[in-house]
Amino acid sequence: MLGEIHDLIHEFPELVGKIDTLRVSDTDFAADMDRYDALDARIRKLEELGTPVADETIEDLKKERLLLKDRLYNRLRSEAGVSAASA
């Protein structure tokens, strides 16, 4: 859906506490979250405003967002003591 919010709180509500803790205690995690949030906002803005942009460009941005989300999720799962394989 266009303009849909994909922040980590909406994506992983069961990990809100861990997200908050890591954002404060881990500068690498916080930097990745900042990049993820900025990228998500950029994609939403492009979609909502109907800004002319090549399909490849928007797809590349979405792929980048997905890679960041995967990295953040894997970090959250490892900090929660649950391996990604058992999830």
C-alpha cells in the first residue's frame, strides 16, 4: 500500500522494549534505526506525493529499507536471546 508506515514499532510490536533499550544503549543500532526511519520516510513521501521517480529507483530504496530491517531484526532477535532460525 502506498504511504504505509513501516517503522520498527509497527513491524515488530512484540519487541518494543528491546527496540527502546538498544536504541539508547547501542550507537550502531541507533544509527541503523535512524537510517531506516529516514529511508522509510523518504519512500512514503515519494509515494504519497506521487513524485515522478523511476520504478527502479523506488524498488532500490525499498530493497535498501528491507536489508536494514533485516539487519535490525536480526540484532533484536539475538539480543532477545532467540536465534533467527528458531523464529
